[in-house]
Amino acid sequence: MSFKDNLKDELTYQDIKVKELAFNTQINKRTIDNYLRENESQPTAENAVKIAQALGVTVEYLVTGKEPSAPKADSGAIEGFNLCKKYFSVIQKLDAMPESTKKLLCRLISEWEG
């Protein structure tokens, strides 16, 4: 489906008139009418974003008719999260220590790394 078709469907689904969309987006009503006509005038990126935001959908949805897929999790991020979870109690204890003790421990750890 095209932008025109997806926009028409979304306006119908949400029971929103073109005049109302024009007001909410500050896009001229005639411009939006052109997006909905058979000649399929395409919106600028800026107008597509305004329309998507006003309708509460993504630009990708208006262009493709599909919701964006969730980004794949970064294995490094997952590993980091699991590591934080594993040592959460140690981190809490470290956070509760006086600043001078934290600095001393950080220096000690740096020496071990080196």
C-alpha cells in the first residue's frame, strides 16, 4: 500500500477529517488533499513526520503500512546488563561507601588491571 492509502485508512480508522489533521499539523488542507488524490503527491519528510506525530503512528507505518520492527538486542549490551545484575549488591555497597574509600578502591582496581 502507498502513503496515500495508509493515510486514508488511518484517517478513517481514527475518524479524523482532513481539516482537523491540517489544523493539528499546521499543513495546508490543500496540501494534505493532494497527498490523498490519485496523482499521489508525496509529502516532504518534514510533513510526513508532522502527520505521523499528529496521528500517533510512525512515518514508517504511513509509508509501508507496517510497524517498525524492534531493534535487535546487542549481545554486548545484554552481557553488560547481566554483569551489572550479577554484581548489583556489590555496586550498592560500593555506592554507600564514603567518597574517599571509593577513590581508594578504584585506584586499587586500576593497579590490578595494569
